[in-house]
Amino acid sequence: MLEELDALIRISEIDAKAFRADTELKEIPERMGELQGDVSKLGELLESERQELAEADRLLTAQEEEINRQSQALAKSKAKGARASNIREADAVERELEAIRRSMRDREAERETLKAAIEKRRKSFEKHEKEFGELKAFAAKEQEKADSRLAELEAERSTALAGREEFAAKISGAVARRYDLIRTRRGGSAVSEIKGGCCSGCNMAIAPQQGIRVQRAETLEQCPNCQRWLYSRQALADEASEASADH
Ligand SMILES: [Zn+2]
């Protein structure tokens, strides 16, 4: 087999591996970014829920203070009633007392409604707080996994690329440049196997004369449609058995 073709096939295998690692190396940080985004979004929602709850608690305290003030006013009016010296005065005090009692009943009813609403909100807040804690723990675990996977991928990538130079030295500069160009245009692959007389990269039928040249593997043959370099599995196998026979 032409040494340049063999080198192209090896480089293509190496690049395919590195390409997979590159894809994952890009995807993982993106996915983690989304997850962290979810965590902070939920954190913000929880914080505003916490503030609303604190606000409702302050309202309840104010309501209770108001009820206390009214209860003091009631005591004062009662004392006034005890000092009333005639019926007119006593009636006036009685009306005052009735007004205070009515207002207190209203406040107390409001307080109960508020208490019930706060209770409900507190439960929902606690549920969300728990969910937030779980999401944070999940995100931390995912981050840990992501970090170790990233390290693994970096190692895989540099291992995969380690042998590349040796093969890259065997191809001409023009072929190397063309290789990069085709690879960029064709989604990461610049070499394809010929299968059933077709280019497996684009499925184009290859003319029989060219098919024979691919089989002989003595020249660099490009698919007329997608420009990928073609090779046959048979030629590769022959090359491998020749190589082992030599040793
Ligand atoms: Zn093709």
C-alpha cells in the first residue's frame, strides 16, 4: 500500500478519536453551565419566596400589635364606663366599647386568615428549600463527574494525538492542507472506505476503474463527489498481513 495512503488512514482514525473527545469536551461544560443556571434560577426563586414570607411575618406582627392596642383601648373604655356618672355617659361608653370589639373581631379574623396563608406559604417554601438542596447536591455530584470525565478526555485526546506526528510526516504538505479542508467541510472525516462499490462517506457509486485503483492502493484516490480519500478494507487487511509476514 502507498505509504501516504496508509498514513492518511491512520491520521483519520486518530482524528476521529480526538474529534469524539473534542465534541464531548465542548458538550460537558455547556451541560454543566445549564445545570448551574438552573441552580441559580431556583436559588433566586427561593430567595424571593423567603422575602415574601418574612414580609408576611412582619404583617402578622403588625396585626398583633394592632390587636394589643385595641385591647388596651378596650380596658381603658371599660374603666371609663365604671366611672360613668349618668346613663348618657354610660351609653356613650357602651357604644365606644361595641365599636372597639367589632374592630377587634375584624382584626382577629384577618389575623387568622393571614396565619393560615403564612402556614401554607411556609410549607411550600420548605418544600422548595428541600428541592433546592437536592438540586444543589445533584449539581455538585454532576460537576465532580464532569471534572473527572474532562480530565479523562484530555488524557485520551493527548494520547490519541501523540502518534499523529509520525504519520503526518509521511504525507505531503499539499495533501495535509487538503485533508484539513475536506475534514472541515465534511464534518470531521476526510477519508472513507469503499463499500459495495460506493463511497461510504457520501454513498456515491465509484466508477469500476477507480474502484480497481482503490483496491490496488498504489495511488491516492479521491471520491469525485465528496473528495474524501478512498480506501478498501481488503487492501488494508492485505497490508496488515504483509506487515506481519515481514516480521
Ligand atoms: Zn464520497
